Amino acid sequence: MEKMFFLLFRPGPKNSNFINLTLNSTKIKSCWRQIVLSMAVILLFIIPLLSPLYASVPEQQKTGQVYLLVIDKLSINDINIATTPQLTEIIDKGAVGLCSTRTLKGYNTMNTYLTIGSGNLARTNKSGLMGFNKDEMVPQQHQIASVFYQNMTSWEPGDSSCLLVNLPDILTGMKSESVTTIPGAMGQILADNGFTTCVLGNADNGIELMRPAVALGMDASGQVALGDVGGSTRLSPQDSILSYKTNYEYLKEQTVLSTEKSDLIILDLTDLARLENSPPTFEEVIQNEKSQILGEIDSFAGWINNEMDSSRDLLLIVSPSCSRTETVNKNNFAPIIASGFGINKGYLTSPATQREYIIANTDIAPTILNFFNLKNTDNSMIGRPIQGIPAENIDNLNEAQKLANHTSTTSRLRTPLIKGYVGALIIILLIASIIILKFKKLQYILQPLIIAMVCFPLVLLFLGLLNLAYDWLYIMAAILATIILTFLSLLLCKGNGFLAFVVLSIVTVLALDMDVLTGTHLIQCSVLGYDPMSGARYYGIGNEYMGILIGASIAAGAALYEKRKNQWTLLCIALFFFAQCYLIGMPSLGAQSDGVITAPLAFLVSLYLFSEIRLSFIGYLSIAGIIILTVLGVSYYDMNRPPELQSHIGRAASQIMGGGWQEALTIITRKLQVNIKLIRYTIWSRVFIVILLVLATFIYFPVGAMKDLFTRRPIILKGFVGIVTAALVALIVNDSGIVAASTTSIYLVMPFLLMMMKHQT
């Protein structure tokens, strides 16, 4: 690799015939050209920031109460007119959506309750969640909860009805996480502003006492003003396989009594979760029990809906975590239903997700605060208030169910297709290296294999458009489409593998560009896109396709400039690169935050190298200035848009402005932790290592081959250096850097192997 860089930056007389841009110019002229080129690119990057800002959506005013009905393990597929008529009617008059169940660790119930109440990603620690009524005896401690709580925290419990006695353990565990999470943030903000929270219900299952709702409604000291999570909220049925069932009549009585005293009433219905922990029995027994439980839940939801005043109250029905059956099916979306004040028939969305029918579980707390006209002023929450979008003539429940099922299909296909592709990449790279070096007569079998690896990302982009009955049909369709596309590309290019690579790169870039401009609908359904169920990314281009877009763009640009080397071609390539930066980084199109750094830097390096301007101090300074101005400009533009329109770039900028360098350090640390974790565990790391090994091998073997190859094709070498720059920068600045670096490098190693094959024959 060192030789490659030496060959690139070494001045040479063979490449000095470029019009008006030559290395034989004086140093003054060279510096002047660098300044002009830099200023032109700066202007290109600043122009989009002059766009007008959008109008803000007016805030809601506090009118009544919020009823938060928590139904753990409820699936969107459990809701239908036959089994749950009341829930279906609520959806018909209100709005429905799908909620991510992401936490700081896994998808378990305790972490999701804590995350929802915090408005930010959270997790429990060694002792889980220990919530009790203040006068309950804490198991194995021989102390009532109020006494034990005071002993544990040294805080006075006061008149609080419910306490999370192990809050110190949770806070200790959270210290090791690079997040701004404050457990109990929602309850604390409500309490600070004179609003009262009431929590009713528990999840005791006969084996252990489980009161996760305390973590949902508590303040930052682990206290809930009103409520009952004790034994009165459950029954011991004799006609059920469950040890305990919800005491619905008691919850109704307490809800009526709490209405006068409480502003937020949290009702925890957990019989579906209890069913998952019931003794093993026949499947028909389980299904009969589930039908009865759903009927009881449905009846209670209908009662709440009738009791509240829909002109002033808000009802939110939330499932914190998914059932075991849905998790096995890779469906990690939980349903969320909203009805009442400000909600029309339609679907739910959120500025945090910018996706129809999808919200994040961290959006629930800001939504409740927004109802009471309150805000999270310390920026500890990452969620945004949920929005109801009117959709009168659509079966919104059916649309949500279809989206959940389609997304779960994509999640299931991700493992076999991506692992299969990565495995094939590694095998083909190793076989190609051996054949090129030792078995030259077998090189004819390599070209279609290499082209197939370039075709596959394009195939995966469109695979999500299919609607097939079985997962294996998608896999067969992907393989068949790759074979056909490989054959057609080689046929149209008359067997010229390098030309086929260039054409496929251009087609891939154009397809991605069109998809980004039209809402990234293809990327959202692609296994090479992101998984909204994981809650890591909901919109934009994603890391995998960002790497593909940058790598394919530079490779195509280098090939085009090699074919037509003049100043007009260079200008067209510069505009083309700028367009890619715009599509990757602009907040209105999805904002790949790390791509805002990676793309401009890689494209600028490539442009400087194509123009044959030797990079001086001014050149390096101008590149750094452009990157800084781009990042600051995009951040400033996004930060000054209304909160409901901001991408994660604007929100991060706002957090840094509010929290200073410590907030910036928290974000950087979190990104580094994610990147290090991915480097250790993701399969893309293997691809990147193999690509490095292949390139390192050909630097030294055959002796002089690489030097001779790049002496004859220096423009392609310069494009390769631009791709290497993109891969290294992505690896450093991206929180999924190893993924972006690997997909970018595909467009380095594949054309390199094709050229080495031709050079060796």
C-alpha cells in the first residue's frame, strides 16, 4: 500500500499533458489553482444551506389527562375485529403505529419499561427492577419497602405510594454507558411542574415479584406519587394455567378514584407476559388461554376509552416488548395506539423516525410531556413527540400489520443473504488471488464470479419489491437475478469485465440516487439497508449503501476520466461528486451524519489527484476547511429547522450546544464503543481483512507487476486512493465504520483483480 501511495504522489513527466492543469506549472500557479478549486467546492457546499426553513408546528396545550395502557407482549397481529373488537374500534377512530423495542441491552421487558420512562435508551443492572408499594415487605430483606429504600438511598420516601428500591444499582450500571439517559426523567419533569403520576398493576408470575411499571412512572429518585403495584392488583384464578391474573375490577375502581388526583395514569396489564411463563402444556390450551386473556384486555381497553373524555384526554396503548413467537419470527415491532385529544383517524409517526407507521419507544415520554406542554430542557431524552397523521380512507391496522410482516421478512432474510454474500466474497477473493498468481490458465472462470459480486448489491436493492410466500423463494430469486444480470452485463460489454464493472457501478449509483430522491423506499426494504426494528436507524441511506455509493462513484469517475481526460470531464465529475455529497448529507434527504465527513473528504482527495495538482500545505488546509465548513453548515442548517423536522445531525448539534464539550465527548465515545463492538463481532470485518490481505499480496507478488500496471493506468490508481481514503475515514468516524469501509472497498478490490487478470494474460 505504501508503494501505491508513493506512485500516486510522485511527480512524473508521463502524466503532464492535462489541459491548463499540469505538474510543470510554477508553484504559484499551482497554489492559485488549489485556492480556486477549493473556493468553488466551498460555494457548492454552502448553496444548499441558503434554502428557506420550514414553518414550525404549533405546540399542544394541556387539556386533560393521559391514560397510558401498557399491554406487555401484545402483537400487532393479535389485533383483529373478531378477537379484539374494542381495540379495533379504537384504532378505527384513532391512530395506530409500530414501536421499536430497542434498549441499551437486548429486548427484555425490564429494560424496555426503563427506556420508555427515561425517553432514552436504558438498561437495568444486576438486580433488575425491584418495585414495591411503600408498605410491602421486600423479599429476603425483612424490611418494608419505605425503610429499605431509605437505607439504600439515604433519601426520604415521603408520601410516595410506590418505590424502586434498587435505583442505586441501576444508576451504577448506567455510569458505564456513554448516554445522557436519566432513569425516571419523564416522571421527574412531571413532578417538577406539579403533575401527578399514578401507577396501577404488576407482573407477578408466581415465581418472582415483578413490578416494572414503577420504572415507567417513577421520578429520578425512584418514587411514584400515587398507585398500587401490590397483591391487590392480581387474582389467583382456579380456572386458568396462570398463577396470577390481573384484577380488572380492582384496577377499574382505582382508576376512577385516581382520576381526580392524577394527571398521568399508568395501567399495567401483563397477563400475556404471564402466559409466556406458564407451565408447559398443549398448544390448544395455550391458544384458548390467550384468546380469553385478549378478550379481557380488549374489554378493559374499551372501558377506559369510554370512561375518558376524548375531547380533552389522551389514551396511549403501548406494548413494551414483543412476544416470544414474534421475536422468533424476527418481528421486534410492538403496536402503539393513540386515541382522544388531537388524534384523528390515521397513523402514527415521529420526527425521530421520519417513517410512516413507525415510532421509537423513546418517543412515548416526550409525547406525554408534550401533551402537558412540557419539554425536556436538559436534553436527556432522544425521543420526539409522536404525531398523528390523518388517513381517513385507509385500513391503517392492515397497513401496520403488512409493514410489520414485510419488515420481519427482511430481517429474517438479512442473515442468510448477507452471510452468504460475505462468505462468497471472501472465497472468491482468495481463489482469485491464487489463480492469478499460480494458475493463470483458469482465469476465465474468475471474471463472471467477480462481476456477480458487483451485481449482488444492486439485486438486493430491488429484491424487497417482491412479495413472495416463503423466505427461500427470495433467496432463489436473488441468486437467479444475479446470474441473469451478470450474463447480460458481460454480453452487452462484449466480454470486457472491467467495462461491465464500470457500467454496473454507474447503474448502482443512479439507482441509489433515484431512491434517495424519492424517499429511500428501496433501501428501507433491502437486506443491505438498515433494520428499523433494531431502532438504530429509520431513514436515509444507511452505512452499507453509503459505502457502496461512495466506492462506486469514485470508481466510475476514475474510469470516465481515464477515457476522456480533459477539463470538462473533470468539471462534470466534480459536479457529480457534489451531487453525491448532497444526497448523502442533506438533512431533508435523510442525513447520513458520518457520511457528511467521509464523502466530501474522499471526493475532494480524488478530485485533487485527478487534476494532477500536487497537494501542498494550502491544499491540505483547503480540504480541511471544506470538511469543517460542510459539517458546521449542515449542522447549523438542520439545528435551526423545527424540532419535528430535524434529523439526528441537528439533534446532536443541539445537544452539543446545550451540553458543551462533555456532550460532544459522550457522542464520540458512544460511536467509538459501537464501532469497536462491530469490528469484533460483525462478519464485515472478515471481508475487510481479506481485502487488505489481497491488496498487500499483490504489492509484492508478482514482482513489479503492480508498479507496471499503475504506470500504464495511473488515473485508476488515483481513484483507488480516493476509495482507500473513503474506507479509512469511514472506519474512523462512523459508528458502523467497519461496515461502510468494507462495502466501499468492494469497489477497490474487484476492479483491481480484473486489471491484474488482464495484465497477467
